[in-house]
Amino acid sequence: MCTVVFSQSVVADEVWDSNFGRVIYETDIGPTAIWSYRSEHYVGLINLAGLAGIYSNRGTYEGYWVQNKSEKRCTTVRPTQNGETSHYWGRFHITFIDRDFPSRWEAKWSYCNDEMQSKLWKASPIVAGKAVYE
């Protein structure tokens, strides 16, 4: 199981409600932004290369998601944040709709290195306890 543990505080204080559950910007590790998500069935991480430290004029970024279980088991593994690995991962291609905080975003995603899924991962930011752009 993917356990999400971070010693640093949330970097950008960004939280989103999405069609796959709550997403939280957790920390930056080098040039990579690390997000966590929790849905009804899964807990996981999203690693986004090149997003670390970028808080305005955001565009499109590539990365991957990794979690404790999914509908498809990959033949290769990806690292989780607690030093373990998981066979449950996929590519993640995100586009920010609004260039500055708070920003909505949409993402295409896949299982493993397969074709991207047709269902988009969509998210709206939560500010002062309320979703923006509802």
C-alpha cells in the first residue's frame, strides 16, 4: 500500500476537488512537484516533472501517478514516496486551465505506458473551504 508521509509542509497550499477525489500539493523534490490524492477506493501520488516552484503562468506538464492498487497491474514498477515501489502506475499529462492560483486543471492519464484513457481527470481548486468554479 502507498503510504503518504512528508516531513515538509504543503508547498503551495493548493488543494483541489476532482472527479477522482481530493488532490493535495504536498511538496517539491528537486524539480518535481509531488501531489497526493484520495478517492473512495484508492490512495496515490502524482509526480509532475518541472512543476516544482512554479506557482504562476503554469502550462502543461508530464509525470506519472502511482498507487496501492488499480484496475491494471503493470509489469514494471515505479517508486512511491516512502521508499517502496508499486506495480500500479500510469502516465499523467496535465494542463492548467487558469495560469495563476487558484487554477483548474485537466489531465489525461493511462495505465502503465498504455494509451491515454478517454475520461479526463478534472479538478477545481478549493479556497477557504469552498471549491472555486463550481
